[in-house]
Amino acid sequence: MKRTLLLTGGSGVIGRAMLDAMAEDFDIVCLRGRRPIDDPRVGEFAGDFSHPTLGLPAAEYAGLVDRVDVVLHGAAVTKWSVDPEQLRAVNVQGPAAMLRVAADAGAPLYYLSTAFVARQAPSDERFAGLAAYLESKTEAEELVRAGTVPAVIVRPSVVTGDSRDGRMAAFQGLHRMLGSAIRGDLPVVPGEIGSLVDTVPLDIVVDAVGKLIRERVTQGEYWLTAGDQALTFTDIAEVCEDVSRLAWIGATRPRFMPFESVDRLLMPLLDDLISDGRRQMFTDFLESVWVFQSSDAMPSDLDRLGFGSRASRAALIEALRRSLIYWAQVKKLLPAQTPLVESAV
């Protein structure tokens, strides 16, 4: 008999992939927000984290927790432009609510956090969104650790597309930045060439979370990161250059400048020379790459989980290349039949 998995965040990048990975082995019920999951393989209902029974009538809530065996909480606000109070309301209230649901169901909770809780939140007021996001995830982890429910905290890094074909349900901020480099719209990258850009393919994250759930691991904290195999800005630039050549754009590789030099020297000089939109783009890029301004490797548990060989530096370079080729195909810069196997990197 299949166990029942209650999933939040089913419309997100990781959530969509988790549905594909788990639907055969589990009966899945999705708590969603405004956006329908619209997947015939799962049941779904619109829920409210602020309500003691998730917005359901008491009898329906009782029926839900009676059948739930596993809770996987992946719902979160990840857009840093959202009002910090609204962001915190979802990112902290959500885990608190799902802890309560897991307790009522007598089920373990698997909480998807972020690897970037390892970075100290920035104090610069321009990056208030990023700071609020990191602080909300840190606070949520503290709630989970303090709870009495058997719980696993999973910390994925920045997710790129599936390592086999580059696919993912939606593109991340990293794709926006690297897409600008491919198009030749990003002349300067704020970062040292040796700084580590920690990314992990979507399928590795999904397989690792699935393994923890299937093997009934009900405690511990797991870093799903590239660790000491993480790519550098130089590696990233070479992949972008390769994809740009494939697309017959041939963009010049961006120049690297220390973060502080771009922030304190270059940006003020550009104030009168570029449009408000382009200036905002650079500010957004500064916020996006803030978490990558370090040559120190993050902790990683992929090796002990059995996924180390799939997250070697060479494998991560190829996975990023495939992810960017898929991005270029979606953006109509490359034909759908572009080969993925032979790498020029």
C-alpha cells in the first residue's frame, strides 16, 4: 500500500520535479497557494499557513492528517523583491504550520531550506530582500530544530537544470545573469575569478531528497551542495562563451572586477551613462552574486548520500552547459535539436 505524501511548493522548480520522482511510489496531496498544480497524478487543495487547520473545515483537516504519512515542505518566497514582512510571513509561518500538521499526523517532516544560510546576511539596505530571505530561512530552521516532530533539514544550493537534458520548470536568477552573458549584455561580472559559484543539478537534489524519504531517514541536516567541486567564475564564463558560440552570438567574455570595485566605483560612474533599467539590472546582479563572493567551499553531504560521482567538477560543468543550452532553446536562440553530448568546454 502506498504511503501518502503531503507536499507544499508543488508548483515550484524542485516541487514539480519531486512530483515526477515520487508519484509512482506515493499518493501525493499538494497544499498550494493561488496557482493550481493541475496534475492528474495528485490531489490538491488551496491552503492557508496562518490558519490552524490550513483553511480547511475541521472534518476535512482531520481526514487529511489521518492519511498523511510524510510531510515535505518546499513552499517558500524566493523573490527578494517581495516585501520583507510578506516574505517572512510565508517562509517562517509555513514551516511552523507544517510542523503542526506533521505532529497531528504523526509523520516526519522534511524541510527544504537553502545552503546559503551558511552566508551571513548582508547589512547593506539595498540588499534588504536577500537579507530578509536568509534570515527567514535561518529562523525557520531554528523552529524545525526546536520542534518535537522527527525532522530532516535539507539545504540545496542554487539549482540548475536536470543534468541529463537541462530541463527545469522555471529559470532561476542565475539563468538571467548567465543569459545576459551569453547574449553579450553583461560586460562586467562583480566577482573574483576564483570565487566559488555553488550550483547543483535539479535531478541530484530531487534524487537525494527522495532517497531520504524512501529510506525513512527522520533526523539530521543535509547539505546538497557542490562543496569543494563548485565551479569558479572562470568556469562559468567559459561555459557561457561556449553556449554563445553555439548560438552564433559570439559574445565577448565578461571582465571580472572585485565586488567592491563594481559597487563603490563603477556603479556611481554609470549613473548618468546608462538607463534606469540597465542600472537596476546591475544592482540586481550585485545582489544575486553577493552569496558567491567567497573562495571557501560550502559543506556537502552528496558524497555520503551516494551522489558524489554525479557532482564532480567535470560533471557540474557539463550539467551547467546543458542547462544553459536548454535555456537558449526556450529563448529561441538555439534550435531544439542542438546536441547536448559533445562539450566544447
